[in-house]
Amino acid sequence: MKTMTPAMLLKALKMFRGFTKAAGEYLRDKERLRYLLAAAVSIAQGRGGKLLKDLQLLVRLLKASVSGAYTGLSVHKLVTIVAALLYLISPLDAIPDFIPVVGYVDDAAVIAWVLKSIAEELKDFRLWEEGT
């Protein structure tokens, strides 16, 4: 898989920041959030592999957090996850998705970054899931 250049990474970061503004609106509107989660999983199913597994974990975490069943995640982290999902479903991002294979590199990088940035929270969430 192609790696991102520093310029591509900078563009992805700038675009991601734009999605953080919209993420709060999605968290306040459960119907929009439900649509976003379904769209993200659908995209991940089409791509398969590790992306699908990672997205399923993020979706479970979001659902449990938004419903109030799981309280181990800050609002900032929730916004970060939703912003990453918005980035994923956007066809026009740092590397447009219509470019075969290469178009998904930035999406995977953003999801990987989010997973890394909330690694401790994911570990706690998995333990919580096992105990419920």
C-alpha cells in the first residue's frame, strides 16, 4: 500500500479538523449519528479486512457511549471518533476515494491514528464489554 507524503498528511489533518466541527452536530442528533454509523460500516464492509474489524469496534464504542451504557470516554474522544467516521465516508478527502486503491490510504491513516490515540480507552472498553 502506498504511504502518504508529508503534504498529503498535512492536507488530511486540515480536512479532519473541519470534520470535528460537524462531529458535535452528529453527536447531538441520534438519527444523523445512526446514519453515519451505518454508512461507515457499509464502506468498511466493501473494503473488508482490518478496517471492518476496527470500524465495528469504534461503532460499538460510540453506541455504548452515546446510550450512556459506557461512561469511560470523554466528549473530546467521542468527537474525534465521529470526525474520523465523517472523514471515512467523505468521497472527497486528502486522496479522493475514486482513485483506485490509493484513494483509501488517507482513510486508513486517519482511522489508524484515531485507534492509536484512544488505545487505552479501547483497552478499557474491551474489558468493559467482556464484563457486561
